[in-house]
Amino acid sequence: MKVCVLLSGGMDSVAAFYEVLGQHEVTACLSFDYGAKHNACEIPFAKLHAERNGIHHQVILLDFINQLFKSDLLKSGGQIPDGHYAEESMKQTVVPFRNGIMLSIAAGYAESRDAEGLVIAAHSGDHAIYPDCREPFMLAMASAIHEGTYAKIQLLRPFIAMDKTAIARRGCELGIDFSETWSCYKGGDIHCGTCGTCVERREAFLLAGLSDPTCYEQTPELPKIQR
């Protein structure tokens, strides 16, 4: 099957890219620059992995999101909170309907490139705070994309039942160098080690029993999950 991959440059999307690379014909990889604080850190890794494998890499600018939407993930928003990824405070980083917007654009782009599938790396660990990563949402979007395209494009989500730890293990099996990925939402020169995504990253490697190749500013004791 010909597919397009949503490739942000983070751990999940890079792993999903290599997962489907051996199963399908990847015709293009899509990154979205929507004004997130970490876009400038993440997107170069997406470009690196796509071009290393001879795949066209397309960056789509969505600057209206930074201008009009409310989220601390955006440059126009407040500070990124520290703590565990599943904590209530991480809801401050939710960008309203982000995946709905990106998937709609990606579906049109995929059909324009004669693709039959669209790959997103949504996983179970995202479900705690992101409503547009949950499977009921993905099923609804999959139906809309399938019904709304002549190509009947399928929405492939290979990691929807996996958590970050399982993705780290799978990435290791695929031979991925995770130092060539980005997670930190703060978008500094190196990973901060304390924001929700850094904590999740550190926790994933620890629980997977893998060496973490990431350079962090700080590595305090990992916080307990607050549910």
C-alpha cells in the first residue's frame, strides 16, 4: 500500500515511520509547523529520517494555530509545566483539535500523492490528556477520511494499543537511534528532563530496560503518576 506518514521528529512518529517503511511504500512524510515551542527542534529530525531513506519530506505551515489557539505548547502561550505526563497540569499543553486539523490536511495531501493510507503514531499513553488521540476519535476520523476521499484512504495507527515503553522497545528492535529524535516541549538547546514529555521519555527507557541516549539538563527523581 502507498502511504503518507505524519512525521513530527519525535520518538513515536519516527518509530512509526520505520515500522511501516518495511511494510508499505512510503510516498511522503508530513511535518506541521504550527508554532509549537519545540517545532524547530523536532522538524529537523523528521527531515533527517525521511531524507536518509529517500522519502520526500513536506513541511506544512499552520501559523494560524499559534495566532488564534490557546495552549501553553505554543509560542504564544505560557510556560510549559513540569511533572508527569499524565498529570492534570499537562492539559495546559493541549492544542485544541490539533490532530483533527492535521489529519484533515494530511488526508487531502495523501490523496493528491495517490496514497491509499495515512499513518499516525497516536498511542495509549497520549489518551490521558489528549482527546484527539483516543481511539473513538481516531475511529471517527478514519471513517470520515475513508468516506471523504475517492481513494478510500485508510488511517493506519500501528501504536494505538501501545504505550511509550512498548514503543521504545519496538524502536530498539527496529534499530532506531533515539538520540536522533526530539521530545522536550520547552524547545531548548537540549532536553530539559523535567517537563511532561521529558519525564515520559525518561520513564519509557527506564521501564523498557534500555539505555537512554538523550542528553538532559536535569535528571531529578521521576515523579509518581498522579491519577
